[in-house]
Amino acid sequence: MTKRRRGIYLLPNLFTTGALFAGFYSIVAAMNSRFEVAAIAIFVAMVLDGMDGRIARMTNTQSDFGMQYDSLSDMASFGLAPALIMYQWALFELGKIGWLAAFIYAASAALRLARFNTQAASIDKRFFQGLPSPAAAAVIASAIWLGTDYGLENGHSVMVFCLPVTILVGILMVSNVRYHSFKQFDLKGPVPFMAVLLIIGVFVFIAIQPSLILFILSSIYAITGPVFTLVMLRKHREARKSQELNQESE
């Protein structure tokens, strides 16, 4: 009886390694004060991170190793990297308050990933509980990219903006606010021709002013969670009140 060889699936883990490399490179770039490059590297990590899971599902190469490796890569690329880059770019002038704010973000990303891993089998796949760490990193990275594009790298106003944003994004990651996951979209099935044109239009729209458009899009997504949660809570309250009124009338 031949013993089965134990190993890992190469294709999806190559993309995970690429995402990890991009996240690590963003830290190196920030240490050399190349903040625009550092921000772009985080977006590259986001693209690669979004591909590894889908490729694993499409090629039926999912594994526990891949899931854990992806989680560790996410912590480096979307937890540590954005926190350190934001600290190097704006928060370091605030001293202890600055690095504590960066730590809150990094710790929130770690808690968010740990909670996701423990609840992955039982949660509704249509929604995320808390702001996903890649989306949180997109808010931080696009803000830094936007600031470097418009020469807002120094100044009291930048620190006043970056400090609450860093902390707020961290809190959203560990909150119970629900965000749409968009996992219900079938990428393997056929799509209308207009959908392809729409995708091209989105790329052209982003290319006009990448830093500004990505900051707007990531901020809108971050805001949709609290708005969606408040709307759902209001609907539940109205349904409960109507149910109580119907019971009293009976």
C-alpha cells in the first residue's frame, strides 16, 4: 500500500504569497517615505487576496492550510501594513496617542480575522460581520494615497483627520455591523454583454483619479454597514410594533 504524499496546493497559495509580498513591500516602501507606492501595494495585495479564495473554489483546491495561510497574510497586509504606514505618514507626530491609534487598528484587524475564522462555518455567506479587513485597509491606503497626491502629507489638519479615521475603521472591524459580501455573484456563469461594458466603465472611472475615486468608494462601503444596520433595526422595530398592535386588537 503506497503512502499518500502530503503537500499543499500551489496555485491558490501562490496568490496568497503574492498578497503577503505586496503587504510586506508596502511596509518597506513606507519606511523609505514612499507612501504613494506603499498605498498602491496594499491595493495590489487586495486584488491578489480576492483572487486566491475564488481560484481555490473554482479549482476545488480549498484546504485548511490555505485558509490559515490566507488569514496570516491578511493580518500582515491589511492589519499591520496599513497601521504602520498610517503611523509613519501622519500619526507619528502625535507621539503615544499616534502609535496607540495605530495599535487599535492592528489589534482590531487581528480580532476581526480570528472571529471570522471561528465563525466561518456558521455565518450567513451573504454578509460580513464587521468591516472586512481588506475594506478597512482600502480606506486607510486610499486616504494616504489621496493625501500624497494633493500634497497633504504634513499639517495639523491631516493628523486631526487621520486619528479618528484610523480608530473608527478599527472599531467597525470588530463591530456587529453587517456588510454585504457580494459572494452571491456567480463569476463562472455567463453574463450579459452590458455587464462587461459596465466593468470597463468602472475601470475607466477609477483611472481618471485613482486615489480620489478609491477613497470615495471605500468610504461609501464603510458607511453602508452602519446605514444598513440602522435600516434593518428600524424595520424590525416597526414589525414588532405592528405585531404587538395586532395582538392587542385580537
